[in-house]
Amino acid sequence: SQTIHQWPATLVQPVGSPLSLECTVEGTSNPNLYWYRQAAGRGLQLLFYSVGIGQISSEVPQNLSASRPQDRQFILSSKKLLLSDSGFYLCAWSTPGRTNEKLFFGSGTQLSVL
Amino acid sequence: RKEVEQDPGPFNVPEGATVAFNCTYSNSASQSFFWYRQDCRKEPKLLMSVYSSGNEDGRFTAQLNRASQYISLLIRDSKLSDSATYLCVVSPYRGGGSQGNLIFGKGTKLSVKP
């Protein structure tokens, strides 16, 4: 069966510090991978998605970036965090080749930028 | 008009009650529809897909009305454990024969009281 791992669960970072969140998927090959952010009182916002190694699409302009160095690894990064980067970050995967299909989420990272 | 709109609630209902949520979507060519459940500070989890003919899973019934562009979720015999936020999810049509990534509503909060 497929599983998705995301870490850390909680992170408190000062403004201007770097960020690296990691997500890995097991039990499937070439999954579509996604990074979402959920700010307090707001819906899920798609940040990045990837359909393959090295292929990253950005949905919104921001100071975050994503990378997919391996088939089942997806990394969210920032060189300098802003206060507005605080939120609940979720990694997700879906069946290869089907971006409009059901998503399976990791357990999320609660990021607080102070 | 927002792509996906939901009544934020909260819906406060007693145990055993029947409760219904509606969700409207703006893109008439949308093809895929889902309901997700999200517990506080947890990741969203797929509750059920929504099919044109309507579908039922135990106490949960989902309906799709393409003419009016809304989907609904009915929960019968509410349990305390049903307390959560219910997210409406739609796959919008982006043109060129392709479906876009899933769009999440902000969610409807349900609180079931003893």
C-alpha cells in the first residue's frame, strides 16, 4: 500500500531564516506530488505540483521554491522566511498522469514564523 | 464568483440529527468532485467522490446537480465523531481538453453535540 511521510510536524522559525520541508512517498512510482498551504481561516492553496523528477510547476508567485530530486521525494524550501509564510503546509500525492484525481495528504507541518 | 464556495458554518447539531452541506462551483465544465474531511490541525482525508448519479456510503450521501452547479453532502444520524470541517473539492476545466488541479473550498465546520 502507498504511504506518504512528511516532516517535521511542527516548526518555529525566525523571520529571514531558511526553510526546508521534506516529503516522501512509498509504494507507488512516478506519483504526481503537490505542496499546499493552509493559512488560518483560509482554504488550501496549491503552491507547487510536479509530474516527474525535476518537473516543477508553480501556482502562485512567492518566496518559496520546490524541488523533486528523486521520483518519490518532494522538497519545499525558502532562503528567507517572511511572517506571511506561517501556515499549515501539506504534501500530497495522486495517481500518475491524473492531476484531477483524488489526493492523499501527508500529516502536515505547522510552520510558525516569528 | 469564486471557483468553489461553501457555507463556513459552524453547523451545530445534536447527536442523531441529519445535516446537509451544499457547495457551489463556477466552472460548468468541471468533471471531478469530492468531499474531504479535515479534523482540527490534521490533514484532509478523502471522504467520498461525487458521481453524477449520486452515491451513498453508510450514513453519508453525496449528490451532484450539474444544471445548478452544486454538490451536496448529507449526513444522517450524526455522531460525535462526525465533528470536523468538510471540504468541497472540484476539478475545474482549464481548456484544451485538460482538467486543472483540484480546487478546495474553505470548508464547512460541523460540530455534533451530545
